[in-house]
Amino acid sequence: MNYITQHWSLGPFLILAIVVAVWHEIGLWRLARRSRPESNRERRLRSLWFYAGLVVLVLAVESPLDYWGYDYFIAHMIQHLLLMFAAPTLVVAGAPWQPLRSALDWVLPGRPGRGVTGGTPAGGWPRPLRALGALGGFVLRPWVTVALFNAAMLVWQLPGPLDLAETNRAVHLWLMIASFFATGVLFWLQFIPSPPFHRRMPTVSLVAALVVTNVIMIGIAMALSIFVSNSVFSVYNHVPGVTLSPYADQQIGAAILWVCGDFWALPATVVVIKRMIAADGSFTAALDKVLNRDGPGSVPGGWGWAGSGPRGTAAVPRAVPSQPSPPDAES
């Protein structure tokens, strides 16, 4: 029982989560004054998902799980999954962007342009924020988000970076944990509706992204459990208080990544494939699109990139329906 009741912390992520929640409530209050009642109800219901994501984030970082993650690779891997899969999917489903934007408009002088579609703020904000918005527009490009997500997952499972993160608290908090969560949010924005953002990745590319991500995840798990015969992380070469060997600890952690990661990746793949079949009318037509046999104008190899069309428009296959306007647009 001491494993659960002891070693809770009140760290910066808890304070940050509280500040963000209050900021979000200010935005909801401002939007409620000029929106329809049904839009307010929808935003309030979505906010529950957002707050659940913040709770999972805080539990992953401030609970005993973080403490034991310094000694057990198993605990580290559970934390890894919470930060890259559980917390980001809840935050994205909560669609906090419009309330957060509204609160920011209230604080900053001048009113930016309206209509966030790609994450880049319009004119009217200070230059540093415009530069930050330009960076945000780049990292929100579909295949950039996929690359960042998989890079974070891969880099922090290498012996050198992981040993550094587990021996340096600042690296652990502000590089490893922050990159897990941030890239997770960027990645799941491509798959989960989160108004006012619009999905820009073609459906075929969504399937490819999930397959590539799952292959990398399984490859990491196999590399840590099958292709080595000993523990590869020096920080886990001791497991205090139990008879579990460091290598067994590593193998179990790899199995957690393999199995629990599939809890998100496989259902998401099924949903995307069903969406593609519904758009194309049959499994054969969808397969033809994947194999690039549906004639001229198809996305080469099925790998679409938003912004590859004329003047930066998304090169979306013809069969993919356009995204409807968010139901909670301000009245």
C-alpha cells in the first residue's frame, strides 16, 4: 500500500495544469456571453474530456508512478503510455483551443484575426507570438506531427537519452515528459475531431501513419525484449527490494509498450479504415486507392501531404468528404 500512498509530489506540472484549467474556464465564460446555448452546452461537455486529460497528465507526472519510474522500467513505460496516448487523446477530444484562444484575446492588446484552422495566429498579436504561431503551423503539418511523435517515442527509448533523463530531473521533466505529451497532442490531432482544427491528412495517409507508428512501436518492444539478452539501461541495472532482474523488468516494460500501445493504435486503425471504406463505397475501391490504382490525380503512393496543392491547399483525395464547420462557432 505504501507504493500508492507515498511519494506524491506537488511539482510544476500540477501548477501548470491548474493555471491552464483556470485559463480555459475564463475562455468558456467569455464565449458563453456571445454564443448560442446549444454551443455552450457542447463546449462544456467537451471540456470534461479536456479536464480528464489534464488529470491523467498530472497523475503520470506527480503520482508515485513518476517516483518509481526512476527505479523500474515497468513504471517508466506505463508513464510513457499515459503521456503519449491516454492524456493527449483526452485533451484533443476536449477541443480546448477555442476557449484558450478567447482567453488569450482578452489578455493581449489588440484583437487577432479570427478563424484558427492551422494553428497560426493572424496579425494583431505581438511579434514573438506570431513567430511562435509560424512554428506551430509547421509542426502541425500532418507528416511532421507523425515524424515528431515517432522520433520522441524512439529517441527516449535509446540507452543514452533515457539514462540521461532518469539521472537529470530537468531533462526528465522539460525534455522527455514535455516532448512525450506535446508530440502526442500533435499526433492525435490528425485522428480525433477537435474543432476548430480541421484534419488535413487524407484518409489513406492516416492508415499509413498508424501502420508506420505501430511498426516502430513493435520494433522498439522487440528490440528491448527479443533482440537483446540483458538490460541495456544502466539506470535500471538495480531493482531494489524485489527479486525481479533488470532484464526481466525490461522485458515486461517492452511487453507493456507492445500490448497497451495497441489498445490505441489498432482501434484507431480500424476506425480510419471504416471511414475510408464508407467514403469509397467498398473495400475494393478503398484498396485500389491504397495501391494507387484509382487513376490520374490520386495521391502518389497514397502518401498525401496537406499543403501540397496549389497555394498551399491540401491535396485531399476526391472521395474524402470535406470537414463540416465546427458546431460551436461563435454566434
